[in-house]
Amino acid sequence: MPTPVPEAEIRPLTIPASLSDADAHDFREMVEVRNRVYREVSGHDDHAMTAEALLPHFGPDPYQLRYFWVVVVNGRVVGRAGVDLPLEAGSRSAYWQVELLAEFHGRGIGSQAYELIERTAAGHGRTVLQSWAEHREAPGERLEAPTGFGSIPAGDRAARFYRRQGYTLEQIERCSVLDLQAPLDTAEGLLEKARLAATGYRVVGWFAPTPPEFVDDYAWLKSRMATDAPAAGLEFDEEAWDAARVALLDSRLTAGGRATRVAAAQHLESGRLVAFSELAIGANRSEASHQEDTLVLKEHRGHQLGTLVKCENLLAWRDFVPESPRVMTYNAEENRPMLDINEAMGFVPLSYEGAWKKVLAN
């Protein structure tokens, strides 16, 4: 292992009450490093976020513990590391990240940061550590996902790092992109067919914050994301959602001028929401849009509700943000039902992420 860099300091990130406060320097620098790292990895800025939009996500949270550090070399913030510990009863899970500017790779700093993360997780009794990273395409040996769907270059820097730390690849996620400036005739045609197939359902839509009449059903749908989406060998806690948790999510989504629109399918006989899809964008409405969670409850599948909510939301979204150039979304590579919908709408693959897991000895 490379000799640790003597001048590398890994210190807790100060969370300022406001970005205008005197102690906001490290937070602002952390956000800049975050955006630079994503640009170095992906080759574009579509994952960039502002400090104003990110700060609310670092506020008090009754649903998880978050430990976050910045990596400082010679007074300069050059990386970040963090671990989230869900507070669901009996949780064994920890979700973490280590990100460094490329010029500081290969100097042992990432391993130093990871050791801190593993000690912190183990100190809280967490034994299942999970993490995600984008893997750039390269020739040579491939590492296959155990699901049988997708592979990544075995020689990728991030893949080598995970394997050195004792992690196994569990799943591949595909990042897909759709050109929002191109005609959406295909989505319009798919929506018409889905409306004919979805007898007994109607679409409702809203921008965050969630209307009171939909809060309880939206909370139930969000709770099912952890149990109903394909998870391969990953482990996710069943989450308890209620009006308070939805309100916290909404406040974070709308911070810094971000906008989120939800399209949901309502079952007419019961009046319940049974499927939903989300689209979001930052305060700059000319940047890329992001499709967030999408889910159809298992008991209501087979009625083209996924197509219904995705296409309805997309068409309404382009009217809302006509300057946004594209929309990005992530799906498990084995989630063919959702990928079939995306591909029919015109989404094309852009990049791939690996989901990695390590189980610590008790």
C-alpha cells in the first residue's frame, strides 16, 4: 500500500447554519470538490449541484446518522468522505463514499479515509457496508455482475480499490439519458396507449411540496422503494415513512430553488396512489434534469402504469423547463420492465455504476 501522505488531514466537515456564515468555507470547498470529481469521472457537469441546494441535505435528520469529513492537503480541500447510518430498528447497514481529485490518487489518502469510515461503521454495530461508483469503459478483462446483467472493466481504478478493501460487486446500474430538445412524439404515442391500457386508473401530478391529500399515499409509495425495486445481493432496510418524513424530503427538494414534479397513478376504485415517478432540476432551469424514484406497486403491475406516469411526467416537464437539454435516470441493469419503458421512450445508455458490498465479521 502507498505510504500515507504526511500532510493529508481528514477532518470533520463543519455544517454551517448558513452559507454566509464565517464557518462555511469548508462546506463550499467540499461542494466544489464534489462537482470537480464527478466531472473528472463522467466527463460532464450534469451531476453538479450548488452549495445552496446541498446544504439542507446535511441538516439534522431523525432517520439517519451522517458522518462527513473533508480531506485537506496543505490547506486545500482535495476530497471528501462520508458514511450514512440508517436509524431503522435493527439496521446493519452503512452507506459510504470516498472521493478525491484525480491529482491525489495513488497516494494512500483514499485508503486512510476508508479506514476511518469502516471504524465508524463498526463502532455503531454496522456490518453491511455498501457503496456505488461510476466505472468508465476500458478494454481488457471484465468483471461480471452476479445478477447476470452487466459488467464493468476489472482494471478500473474504483473497481481495484473496492476489491482491495474486500468488497464484492453485487449489481450494475445503467445511467440513461433522453434528449429533451428532440421531438417527444414517441412519448406522446406511448402515453395514449398506456391510457387505454390503464382502465380504472387516472394520473395526478404535483410539484413539491406534496399536497395534503396525497401525503399518506406518497409516504407509502416511498417506503416501498426499499423493498420493491430490484436489489440483487444488496441489503436495504424497510423504511417507515409518514407525513413528517415527506415534509422533510419536500423541504430538501425545494431548497436552493430546486423543483421536483411527481406524476402518480391513482386507482379509482380505492382512491389510492399506486405508482409514481419523479423529475427534478436545480435552480438553473437550463441544466440537465434528473428522473428520480419511479415505482409501480407489485399488486398493480401489468397495466402499463410505469409508462403512464413516466410519459405524463416527461411531457408536462418539458413544458415546465423547455431549456433543459436532457433528462438522466438510473436503473438496475436487470430491471428489464423499467428499462424497456425507458428505451421505448428514447433513453440511451450513457454510463454504468457498480454497487459494491462488504460484510464485516461480527
